[in-house]
Amino acid sequence: MSPLDWNEKDWIASALPKEDDFVVEGYWLPRPWTSSESCPVRPADAESDDAKAGVENLPDPIEAESTVGLAQFLGKDSNRSRQRRGRPLEVVVSMEPEEVPAGGLQLGFEGRIANVPGRRSPTLCRADSVNTRPSCLIAVEMERVSVLNPVTGQEIANWRF
């Protein structure tokens, strides 16, 4: 799982103070409108050709329209250990087949909401037009990211910043 580098996004760069260099990294939330703790399960074996076509045409969650993201705005003087610089968070774990959750693993974030640098607000939003949903970033100071198995309740991995 790699954090996204949003430094090249004009709508973000233009909103930040010009006198500081910021590294902006974070994660899009694939389904921000749901309160469910698990991902929807895709049908493994569809019976009809129509059902198979429908399953095959589902967009990948990351490719779907990104509307809400958690972003760290790290100044040039910030602790370098907090900066991922595109490095993924990786873990390899062996699991018994019955331990593998059909709805996916859970990703947990711990930290606090912060203000976007140079603003008195934790959000930074933009919309291409009045007819489109905005994309918003919520400024955070991440202290910990973890991967959890909802079937066993076990924490598989964690990273502290």
C-alpha cells in the first residue's frame, strides 16, 4: 500500500503558502459514504454471462472517482521519518484459508485532524464545475497506520510515524 504524492496537483500547490516547501502525501478513502467496516464482497462465481460482464466491469476502488482523502502536509523542516516519499507500507503474512476475510482487510489510521498550512481549516476542496462532486482532502497528522484482519481481530501490521 503506497501513499499518494499530491505535490504535482495544481489545486493543492496553489492553496499552500509559497514561502514553504511542502510534501503532501496521503490516501484516498475508497468509499467515504459508507459506515460499514468491511468492503462489499464481489460475487466470486456469477452464473449468467450478463452477471459476469457486470462483475468484470466494476471499477477498481482506486480508479473510481476519488472524493475524500486524508493528507499529511509535511514542511521541509518536518521529521523525515514521517515522509513516505512514495515508499509503500508492506507486509507479508501467511494465513489459513478460513482466516482470509472475503470483505478485505481493514486499514486503520490514528492521529489527529490538523489545519491545512496557511489556512484556518482542515479541508482543502476543489470541483471541476458546479455540476460535479468536489474532491476534498482532510489535513491530518498521522501517528500510526495499521492493517487489521476483521475475521480474527488480529492486527497484522502497524507503522508508527
